[in-house]
Amino acid sequence: MGIEFYSSVAGINAFFRKMDVTANNVANINTDNYKRRVAHISQDKNGLPETKITIDKTPGVENPRKPGEPEGPPREMSNVNYADEVVNMIEAKTGVKANVRALQFARETFDSLLDIFV
């Protein structure tokens, strides 16, 4: 099994991590003061994908207090935009599919080589 197997599996893991971050953002879309996480996929020093997660510090919209609520510091809604998260989920899904297909192709190629030499 060569580098093509390892790099495809690493790519699948990176995009699954992006999916996890996106799902977490959607789950917290109505949580006051929640700051959205952003998954950045890049190459490490060996050329393999790695995922770095950062916090988007953009402020959310101020959440007005309801009548009768006690006074306190201003509340802020989350800064998660559902449309952006849908785009991120589609991107992650496509990345997983592409890496699964690359893994399947590598396996088929490996099986063909075995048939030739065995």
C-alpha cells in the first residue's frame, strides 16, 4: 500500500473534520455569544492535508432583552450564517467523495498489478 492510500485517507479525515466543525456551528446557531469555528484545510510539510480550526471573532447581532428580563451586559447572538455553513457542508461532502473515489481507484490499480504479477 503506497502513499496514494495514505493521502486519500488523510484527505477523508480532513474533510470529515471540516464536516464536524460545520455541524457544530449549525447546532449552536441559536446559542447566544457563540463564535463560529472555521476549518482551514492546507498541506503539511509532507504534502498531506491537515485541518486547522480557528474561531471567527466577528461580532454577532445584538440580541435585545425581552420585557421583564433582568438587566445585565448586552447579549449577542451567534455569528453563524446558515447559508455559509451549507456551502461548507457541500464542500466537505464533495471533498470526502473525491478522496473516496481516489482511494477506490488506487485499490483497483493495486489489484490490477497483483493480477499481472501473481
